[in-house]
Amino acid sequence: MSVTIVGSQLGDEGKGGVVDIYGEEADVVVRYQGGDNAGHTVVLGDETYKLSLVPSGAIRGTVGVLGNGCVINPETLFDELDTLRDRGLDPTVRVAARAHVIMPYHRVIDGIEEEAKADLAAGTTKRGIGPTYEDKAGRRGIRIGDLVDPDVLRDRLEYVVPQKRALASDVFDVEPDETFNVDHLYETYRAYGERLADEGMVVNCADFLASRLDDGDNVMFEGAQGTALDIDYGVYPYVTSSNPTAGGVAVGAGVSPAVVADGDVIGIVKAYLSRVGTGPLPTELGGVEGQTPDYDANEGGDDEELATYIRDEGGEYGTVTGRPRRVGWLDMPMLRHAARTSGFTGIVVNHVDTLAGLDEVKVGHSYTMTTRDGETRTLETMPPTTEQWGRCEATLRTFEGWPDVDWQAVADAGWDGLPDAARTYLTYVSDELDVPIYAVGVGPGREETVVLTDPFA
Ligand code: IMP
Ligand code: MG
């Protein structure tokens, strides 16, 4: 059977921790989209592992698969594998032959395009994600399967690299270096191909997963980023270039949608909101220079102190980039949209401990959107355009805050051990979405989780 883990907000909901807990009974953990833009942190005993590409489950000895919907930077892949091996682990990772390769020029172009875009910049991680998916859709990409076939690799490079050189120099006025040199790229990427082949890492993902499912294995699909960063369902153009929503699993891993539908689809929710990058954010508190629109005009707006408190308590600094994240109250229209697009069968709410100690906790229950004609409308879910979203004001509901308590004791005691006010808050979220709570995260460690339902049981 399968379990799918989907971020219901803007990434960084604590998916890695959930994959770690539920992944214990998984035989295979599969990423179906994204690349090394996805920072996930897994705490195992006293050790903290920060990964950006290798599936979290690989830390525990589960087979990790990077599906065809992923974009793979081989340098990151081998760095992470080497680091894990140096720390005494023995990760097993398989990579889809159909997955596209992030080339050095993709990273360079990601950086220079972001500069050029000004107000349209998404604040990307500059890992070359967007440019790689562009080349995939433009049918000029290089795939993992091409790295192990040197003749094909050279042909592809000879076609695409001169275009990239011209783009860099003629459009963006950047002096092309070895990043745009066919021979250099050929040698480097052929060597990655050899290592992939030597380690037996390249698979036909669809066949591989079909046979594991036939054997009765438990397969977990690990989404990266989140629903509001989905290229179709997110806040376009301030999105990533893939589909983190559950629909992405079928095409990104090569399984039937029925495989997803037969299992659980679990939405991961952070008890508040965080965002790395630009674009509107109706429930934002305070603001972050360079990310919050009109930051200078408002100097971050009200609630700066509260925002800083939540940011520091929650460790809201990018795993990959170290950037301070924007923070805000929980946004229910965003969650309703997420629950619907992915068909959540359960949710996990993380970071409930982070909000502890506040007098009151608010949520954006609905939006009041002012149309271009100056009329107002109440919305229960996110509007389809980001311009409309930018004209939404959150209608807040206020909940009583809960105290800071011994969260390990709470985790041991279960649901009834949670402070009353926290349970009221969680019950509201679950009722509004009409989706049961499967677990509640009350601390960064895997033990600090109230588990109510185990999807593989
Ligand atoms: P890209 O995925 O690097 O192209 O970035 C596109 C947008 O998605 C930017 O706003 C990033 O900050 C955001 N983003 C990408 N990956 C993550 C993630 O793992 N967590 C949070 N935000 C992300
Ligand atoms: Mg992250």
C-alpha cells in the first residue's frame, strides 16, 4: 500500500519529521518532484541531518527513490550520500532514468533570471530548478539515463550548450565560463554517469515501484515544498516549477493514480505559516526585508515583535539558504484549497509547541477580497490568481493561547495530554477541513509527536 505526504502550505511544514515517523514501516520512500531546493531536517537521537535531495527515509535504511518527476543535481546527490556514509550510515538510493539533470548552467541562469525579473522574482533557492524544468518541457533537457550513455550525452550537450551560452552572453550580458563549455560538461557529467552506473543506482522507476508494490511493500511518497508553491495550484508566479500536490505522484513516480487513492494522503500543516520568498501573504505578521512586498513602505508593518518571537521559537530560517522566513497566522482558505486539491485523508499538525506561551493565537478563517471595482467578497478558499490573493484581507478568529508545558510528557500521554486550548485549536482546524488529525508535532524530535493514527497499520 501507499502513503503520500503533501505539504499543505508553503513548504517547511515539517514533512521530513513525519516521513521519518511513518516511514518506519515503509520499505521504499519516493520523492516525486523537486530537487535540491527541498531542505528537510531529520533529528535522530542526538544527531541532526539536513538533506536537500536524498529522501529523508534513507537515513533509517529505507530504500530512497528519486522519481522521474524530480530534477537531480548529481553533485548534491553524491555530496549528501558521501556525508551520510562519513557519518556511519549506509543509505540506499535509486534514481529514475527518466529524471532530468540539473546542469551548472541551470543554476547560473536561475540566478541571473531572478535578478532580471525584479518584482516577478519568486525568491528562488537558485538551485537551477526552474531552468531545468523549462528544458524538460522544451524537450532539450538531459536525463539521468543520458549520463550513462556518453554518445547521447555529447549529442545533447552539443545542441543545448551553445543556446545557453548565447542566452547568458547576449540576453543577460554575463561572460560565459566553463559552465557553458561542452567538453568540460561532458567530462564532468560522464563521470557522474559512471558513478551512478557503478553503484547500480539508475532504475526504471515505474517498473521498480510496480514490482515493489506487487511484492506487497509499503511505499511512501514524500512531497517536497507545498500546495501554495505548486506550479498549477500555488501563487503563480511565486511558485516552484513542479507539482507538490498529490496529483504529482502519478506522473512523477510512474504509478497509477489508483495507487495513491488506495492509500492515505496526509497533509502536513504547520500550526502557523512560514514563507521563504516573495509574493502576498494575507496573514503575515511583521515582514522580512527583500521578501515582503512593500516592506520599505510599511517597515514590515505591525506585529514585528510577535513575528520575531515566532520566527526564533520555530527556528524559521531556511534549511538550504539560511534566510529568515516570513511568518504569519494559520491561513484556513489556503488549507481548504490544499485539502481539496490533494484529497487529504488525514492531517498532521506540527509546531504546536512553538506557539505555546502566547496569550492568544489567531487564524485567518476566511478572506475578504476587494475586487477591482471596489466590491467586497468573502472567500473560503484561495482565489486562482495571485493578484486576487494580494487583494485579500484575512478575517481573523482568535483562540485562547496555551501554556508551554513538558512536551515530551504530552507526547507520552497522547491527545488528552495536550493543553485544552491547543486541543480546541486543533479540533477547529480538523472540523473546518473535515479531515481527521493523524498526529500532532510538539517538538523537533521524533519522540515529540502525539501519534493518533498510523497510516500503514
Ligand atoms: P525554486 O524551487 O528554487 O525555483 O524556488 C521557487 C519558490 O519556491 C521560492 O519562493 C522558494 O523560496 C520556494 N521554495 C522552494 N523550495 C522550497 C522549500 O523546500 N521550502 C520552502 N520554500 C521553497
Ligand atoms: Mg524545507
